[in-house]
Amino acid sequence: MVNFEYDKSAPDAQYYEVLGDLIERWEYEIVEFKEAKGNYNTDRAGQYFSAISNEANLKHQQYGWFVLGVSESHEKYPVGTNFKSGASSLLEKFKYEISQNMTDGATYLDIIEIGPIYKGKTRRVLMFKIPAAATGMPTAWKNHYYARAGESIVPLSQTKIDIIRSQERMDWSRQLLEGARLEHLDPEAIKLAREKYLEKMNRPHIAEEVLGMTDEQFLTKIKLMIDGKVTNAAMVLLGNPDFDYLFSTPPTMMWRLYGADGSNRDYAIFTIPFISVVDKVMMKLRNLTYRYMPNQMTLFPMETKQYDLWMLRELLNNCIAHSNYQLGGRIYLNEFDEQITITNPGDFLPEKVEKVLRPGYNPPFYRNQLLAASMVNFNMIDTQSSGIQKVYRIQRDKYFPMPDYDFSTEMQVGVTVYGKSLNEAYMHILFGHPELPLETVFLLDRVQKGREISKDAADYLRKQKMIEGRYPKIYPSAAVSSTTKDEAQYIRNKAFDDQYYKDLIVSYLETFKKAKKEDFRKLLWDKLPDILTDDQKNKKITNMLMSLKGKGIIETDTSNRQRANWVLKNKNNN
């Protein structure tokens, strides 16, 4: 029986219900309660994480709970805890601290802070959600495996270690879909699959073989059918939408368009077959042209589409390949004026984007091995596990912000892609130094967005003269260090040949037909060397105009000096 009160209409009411259920059942191998009225030992918390994680795996549960702020006496009730109270960043730092000594950087799925009312007083309770150990991999804290024996923590026995290590990953996509047969697949989708497969293989003898096969023989060859039965992967990629009810929760993808005020202006829902769904979504996107000045030395702006279509296809196809279809839910593409957000059910298997950006990264495994392999065969996803790296390189080469991955929502992965620049200094650094590695650009991008980076990372960027300000309030600097040739600062201090400035003046008049001296001041001022005074810059601009006039290249369109514009001289009048 729940022995505390709470607001049943509150957004987090479900967690009070979970707490009540846990208290009623009390402690067992995957749940632990501690009073922790003040502080709690981090090392002990890490041991409980390892023990609960391993026990959850062995009991075929997705997670377990470690709860602070509940009495440890026979009668259980909220007592409140001050553990990491204050700034919300304290709990985030604790998650990070735990990950540093846990197998493969594992940490809590979520830390939920609630305030049940007991005896008229609100009591702060923290609920730490601990993921089950990965299939085949026990969870260790500081290289030691732990388990539960009643309410105690003990070393994980060799028998339990062997049980976890001997586990085989269940490939949902390879499992047979009950009731599904060849006639439940879409003939046009199968035809497209054949075309994509032959395009990918690109071998005459394979083409001859495949063209001589029936649909069932072809799908059996690429393992999408087994003994005449249809796999989940086959139905996801090639299924007839009329029979999507064969899934307990049919896979879907949804596009939504939002206005500047946040209102939903349009939407569309797409169903299987997913082999062609991305093309349908792409047709909905506006993908406007964006104009920008990547550095201060260019006269005319660059033009680019807001989003690279290959990049969006890769991200959406990755969602198809890596979604946890057993969770239900759908894949979303939300289009805003200046960014796109894509989400899918599941979790991010590498856990951190930084891992993926490292040279030579290989994923530990695929959640849907057959589905992913089939999508590689159909040229839908990258074959070298480097698709995310390429996505980041595309944004870097456009001088745009890096994508933002969001793992804050339980059992969902989100990524935001930007369709415009955010910070001129960041953009100028990338323009001047295209050789910067993705890991460095990733750090610099976090700085331009006001995100926290480590002190060591900040020191590294400062050494390269890419940031300014006092840590942690830092921001990108347009001045780049001598280790990258300091091109920007060198250009600002160096005088160009006068012909360079004259060419800019002529190009300006060819484009805009006429201009006053003030227009040329705006054009040339920042391009003139910093060592000149304002008077010297003004005089230099006047001298160049007089020089071009003397050579018969430009002239004024009236003798009235106040109203006169500079124009190109009409050579037909010469």
C-alpha cells in the first residue's frame, strides 16, 4: 500500500506510481533502497550499479532501480535525501563520474527527482534507473563484477559470469513474422530490391543468377526469407502496407512541418515498405537555398541548400536500421525553419558521439543485424560503418554547426541538423582551416553553442587560439594559432597588392552598376591592413578611385559631387 501522497495530475505522476510499486514489493535483486539523508559514497553506488545491472540481465529485465531517500527500516516510507541537491548539473556530473569506472562507459538511463508528501512534508527522493548488462558482457565497477545475495553486495560468481558471457544476441530482424508469407510483400518493393542489389553487387555473373530467380529464391538467397517464411526485416523493408497489421505495432515514419511560432503546419505518415519510404519523405522537405559569407575576404555570398540530401537519407536510413521495433513508437522527422530533428525508438549503441568520430571506429554490434545487412545490400546505408562521420564532415565542409545528438529521453535517440550558420568566428575558423579533425571541430562547435567542455579540452582549443574568454565562459575566436599558419591574422595585417582592391571595386560596379564612396568604404574597410589608421584607409580608397578614373575605367555620372555615383565608363563612348 502506498504510504505517501502526490499530485496524480502532475506530469511525473507515473514515477510516484513506480516508487509505490517498488516500496510494496521492497528489495530484491534488482531494486535497492537507501536513506542517504546526507551524502552517499560514490564507490558504493558504483558497486550497486554493477550488481543491479548484472542481476537485471540474468532475470531478463531491461533495468533495475537504486533509490535514495527511503527508510531502511521494516516499515518503508520516504525520508528525503540531500544527495547532490542544488544545481541540476550535480546529478549530471555524478552520471559522468559513474561512467568513468563502469564497463564501456555505462551510466544511469535516467535520474528521476520527485517529491512525495509524507506526514504533510515533501520528501526529496532520487530514483536511479540502471540498465541491464549488455548481452554477453557483464557490468564491472573498477574492473570488478558484483552481484546481489539477498540485500548484500557480493562478487559476481564465475557461474553467473559464464552465463552472461555465453548469451547470444537475439536479432529481432531475423526472427520470422508469424502469419507472414510471400504474398504479404509488395511486388514493386521486391523489384526495387532486386535493382538495388544488382547495382550494389555490380557483377555480371551475379546479375545473371539473380535475374533467373523467382522472388522467393532471391529473398531466400539474401536471407530475408527462411524456409519459405518471411522475416521481420523482409516485412519492414518490402512489406505490403495492407498487411502491416501482422506486426503487433506496425513500423511507421512521420514528417511534421512546424512554423516559426511552433505551430504544426503540416504532416504526413508513411508506412511500410521502408525500402522507398525515405524518397517519399524527401519530397515533403522544403530545403531552401541559404546564402552566407564563409569568410571576410569574399565579395559575394556562397549559396547552398540548407540540407545535404545524402546526409538526411543516411540519418533516416540509420533510424530504420537501428530502431528498437519491439518498443513500438515511430520514426519522426520534424522540419523547422532553420533545423531538422530526427528521432527513433531505441538507444544509441555507441553511447557517445565522440566514440564514433574517432578514426577507425567500429560499432560493437548492430541491433538488427539482418536488417542492417540487407540495407547495405540495397545501398541504403554506409557499408563501412562511417556514415555518421560523413554526416559530420558534410556539415564541417559547409561551415555549419555539427549535428546534436540527444540521449536525454528514455529509450529514444534524437539528432538535430542545422540548416544555417550560428557563429561567424566558428565559420571563419573552419573556412580557413579545412584540415581540422572532426574531434576538434566537435569541441569548437560545443563552444559556439554555449555547451560545457572539459578544462583540458578548453586548454587545447586555447593553445590553438581558437577560443577566448575565461573558462567556463568561453567563445570562438577568429584568430587562429601559428600552428595552423595563423592565416586570418596574417591577412588582416598584410597589405594586398593595390590591384586586388581595384578588382573588387570593378567587380562591385559590374554587379550593382553604381556606388558612392561610402559603398566602397563598406566593401574594402575590413580588407585593408589593420596597421593603417582610419585617415590612411580613407585616403587609400580615394587614391584607388582616382587611379581607376585616370585609366578610363570608371567615372562619375554627374558633376555634382554630393549626388554623384561612381559607374563603369562606357567604352563605346571612348
